Amino acid sequence: MPLLKGMPQSLAGPGDYLTDPIHIRTYAAIDPLKASLVGKRVFVVGSGAIGQAMAISYARAGASCIAVGAHCDLTPVTAAVKKAAQDAERKPPRVLSISLDINSTTSIDNTAALIQASFEGIDIIVMDSGALEEAKSTLESNMDKWWDSWTTNLRGPYLVARAFLPMMLKGGDKTIVFVASAAAHCVHTYEMSAYGTSMLAQLRFAAFLAAEYSDEGVLPFCIHLGDLATGAWVDGVSAEHENKWPELFADTVVYLTKRKRTWLSGRYINCSW
């Protein structure tokens, strides 16, 4: 996937840099202000920079109900979502902030019950909860931390899908977006074996959901956001790049889900191209 110049190229893959320009910030074609998601009910799992940006973009697109679930204080996210809707001159959405443990069956089942009671269903789920273990070779790795990546990156999405499918099958857009990674395709990302293999499994899980439930209207697909230009990847990337990237990812997801695109079923899409 295309990376900013000067960033480590460990995740670069075949087919990169074929387009000009390479998108590193949002663009007019995916502007959420051009979309209308009035009446749509959205659940974003994860509240980091990307999760918050997703919720904000859906608010700017006019989504009527937005739930955010994470294992942290969601007060700033709730305030940001409401302000985004106001600034976009949209009707204030109903916002649910839910304390969620992605590795707990009980927590996820309770979250599904709360959303059903509050929104009377769900249209779009964005699974943006992931884990990346410390880069270590197999012999140097910590077994528990290695497996934690699999628990969060595969078991978590499985539990969410299993809990929400009964609700989805009753109606709505029935769309599930898994935030995966190009690391699923890159064996040369050595010392990231848990992350890479769990992301590959997540892609395959989405394909199985498509095979099992596409005839009933369920639309699961995976996206790769791109490489965040933060200190975790490289020092010295400008703040301008750091601030713009989350909007690119979030606006792309809103664009892809503003209507049913059945051709996406079971597929993998790169938001940065």
C-alpha cells in the first residue's frame, strides 16, 4: 500500500504507486457532507483517533443514531460527534457511549441488547478495534502477548458479528466493515507474525460471513486504512499529515457505506490509493 515518502517500506506491496496522486488526505468525492445517512443507525467499535474520526464523519453525513463502544472514557468522543453534526447543520444524532470489552462475550452481548433497545436495530457496524504486538521474532516473542493479538483481531470481530447478526437479519442495511490491514498480505513484515496472521484470518472470516449470509442481505467487507503518519512509524512526519489522515479513512468508510454496494461483499479495499 502506498506510504508517505520517508516512511518505512516494510508494508509496501505489489501494485503500489500506480496512481498519481497518492491520496494521503480526504478529497471532494468522499466528502460526507455530500451524503445523506438520515435514518441510519451506526455502531463504531473502538474510540482511538480512527474510531472517533469514523463517528464524526457519520455525524457529518447525517446518521440519525451513532453508538461508540470502547474500553475507555468516551465523553470526549460523544461531545465531538454532537459538535460535528451541529457544525454540518445536521439534525443532532442520538449518541450512545458504551463501555465495551471486545474480549468479553457478556460485554458484547449486553452491548447488542442495549443498541437493540435504544435504536431498534442497526444498519452499519464498523469494527475498528485491533491489537499490534511488540515486534519480536518467534523465539523472542511473549506467548501471551502474541495470542492477545489473535484474541482482539479475530475473536473480537467474531463475537461482535455473532451477537449482532440476529438483529441485522431482521432488517436494515446489514453492513459490517472490518478494519483489517495490508499486513495480512505481507510476509516480509517480519516480527509481526501475530498481527499479520490474525489480520489474514480476519479477511477470511469476512469472506465466510459473506458466503453464509449474503443471500440474506448481509454485506461484510474489510478495509485497509493506510499507515498512520505518527511517531509509532517514523519520526519527523509533519503534523499536517498526522491530522489529515484519519479524515481520509473515515470519509472513505462513510462513502462506501452510504448505500449498499453488494460488489464489496467479502472483499478487501485499500482506503489509501
